[in-house]
Amino acid sequence: MKTVKILGSGCRRCVATAEMVQQAANRLGVDIRLEKVTDDAAIAAYGIAATPGVVVDGKVVHAGGLPKPDDMAKWLAA
């Protein structure tokens, strides 16, 4: 099971990113534990300057804007 964290304040883009990641995982048949991180200090600890951010198994894979579906498939399949 992969752990995926969505870093952000809970804005529309952050919510959309969480939904996109969950849908991609469902489509690929990958079990994930999805966590939303909204605490500013916790987000800053990952070293990103723009949200939403995506962290897969402890590694920042995306920051700022909506991720591309192809990228999500790569992150979840790896």
C-alpha cells in the first residue's frame, strides 16, 4: 500500500488533486492511504513553495497546480 499525502490549504485545486489521485489509484487497482496535510508548518517541512503538493511514500513528486493524469499513473505504479 502506498501512502499519498496531498499538501495544501484545502482549496479547490487541493480537493481536486486528492480526488484525481484517488480516481487514478482506483483505475490502476493500486491500494493507497490518502492523507491531507493542511498545517502550514508541516507543508513547509516538505520544502515546497506552491500547493497543491503531492507526496508519495515520503517523496515529493509534485508541487503547484493540478498534476497530469499520466504523471499520477507513473507515481502510483512505481
